[in-house]
Amino acid sequence: MMQAQSPYDSVLFYYDLYPQTIEDFGKIKKITTNHGVFALKETTMSRHQADDFVHALRKLTKLGYNKAIPILPNKYGEYTLSTGTNTYYLMPWVERVEYTARESQEQKLASQLGVIHRLTVKTQPFVKDHVEEAYNQLLQRWEMRQLELKRFADQAEQKTYMSPFELTFITHAFMLDRMAEVAKEHLKKWYETCLEKEKYRTVLCHGRVNRSHSFFTADNEPLLLNFERAGIDTPSRDLASFCRYSFKHAYWVEEEVLQWFVNYERHLPLLEEEKHLMCAYLNFPEPIAFAVDSYLKNKGSAREFEHVQRLEKRLTSMRRVQRLTQKLIVVEQQAQQEMQADQ
């Protein structure tokens, strides 16, 4: 608990709020005043990011979307306030309540992602130079990351005694390299299909939908927050991000994960090329590369066991992703065959 006199008083002055108490919940500060209870979010958003953030929320409001926790304007009508090092915005305080619905939280969040994407979907003409540049940049980044993982494996194999982390990695190095190749194959299929159709779809992406960026009401309905990474992109990227952050809550029951896509596609059915792109994002072993980066940065510390645990968890996830994405593409192909048979 902090005293009422605090570094945030100068920020709250712009809202004509004079705090009685300020409670620290990390990046969120709970502000209790005579006018109610508020949540002050402290971020490192740049001015450009803050403008995109406000624009995204305004756009959704204009389209009638009411499942986002609103941000409140200050007395000058501005929705964010920058102090040089940080950017702040204010929201109503929302208390977490127990979730009691039979449907999983992720199923409800997948539906909301589908609603946002349906409201904002646009078909873009395929400007070959622009899309080819984006495709090549991602491909080059992935190839560089793949090369870094191969180099790490080669250096480990040359040692007489490998560390537990290196030994764990080496055991799965072939699988990881294969998954990187599969990711690039899916990426190529996305690009070639877009090239053939001469168009692709974009949506407003939240950027990081997951349990920690949502509240559920007493009626078990979700309210989303933290649109700080919102931007226009392919729905595949937003869905892949949602899956990566949500897999841990699925206990890896494939039927549960597949239900997320069923709920999403009730609002915006994915195109074949979008499924390929999503599978590309999910298959590329980026989480493993991050684990290796963290290990190399902290090498020699007493945290070897923690690094091995993190790596093993991510390897287990990647193996399950491998099976899941194969099923997603099969489901897509079966659906197409059934449609053709009906015709």
C-alpha cells in the first residue's frame, strides 16, 4: 500500500482525481477516490503506439463492440498521458469474479477474437512488392533463427561433457529443425495462394488475447483489456498468438483446442491460406529459440535446472503443436472435400 502522496498524483491531476489510497499491482495501480475506484495503467508505449492503441479502441466502439474495458479521457479530452519515460491511461476498476461457466474461458475468448476480426475484416489487393517484402523478411528472420539453433547444437556436440540443458536440446534438435522446415513450407503455401488469388485479408488484431488480459463478468462474459499491441495484420497472427498464450490452460486436450477454432470460425471462417499461415507461426520453434537465448545470456548461473525445466515444457508444447497443426490442415482439407461432394 502506498501513501496518498505519490509520484502518480501529478498524472491523476489531469483527471481531477485526488487519491485517498493507491495500491500497487505491478503495472496497474488501484486508485481509490471520492469519485470512485479506477485503474491507472503504467506503460512504456511510444507516442505512435499510444495513438494506434486509442485509434483501435475508438474504431471498435464505433463498430458497436462493447466487450472492451473503456479508457477514460482526462480533463483535456486526451486518452493517454506521456511523462517522458512512461505513458499512462485510466480505466474503471473491475474486480475479478469467479468464472463458473461450463465452457472454457479460452472458448469464450476465441469467440471474442472472432467477433473483433469479423467487424474489422477487409480484403486487400495483393501488391506483390509489399507482400513479397514482408514474406522475405519473415523467411530470412526464420532462417537466421534456424541457423542459430543449428549452431548451438553443433557447438554442444563438440563438447566432451554437455550441460543438462545442452543434452536436452540435442535430443530434440532434429525435430526442431524439421518443424522449422514445415513452418517455412506453410509460409510458402500462404504466399503462393495469395499470389494466385491476388488478394488477402487483414483485421484489427488485439495482439495478445489471453486470460491475463481479460475479465469475466458475473454472467461469465469476457471483457478485454490491454489493446496496447493492437494493429492491422492477418487474422492468422492474432490467432497464433492467442494459441501460444492459451495452450497451457488446455491441458493439451486436442478437442478443447479445436473447439477454440470452431468458436472463432462461427464469426469469421478462416481461408485455406490463413490456416497455412497460422500453422507456419505455430510450427516455427520460436519459443525454443527464446529459451536458448535466455540460457546463453545467463550461462554459468545457478539456474541451470530452471532453464532445463523451461526448455522441457516448451519442447512438450512443440511436439503437441506438431500434431495439432497436422490435424487442423486435415480438418480443412476434409471440409473442402465434403463441400465439393455436396456440389
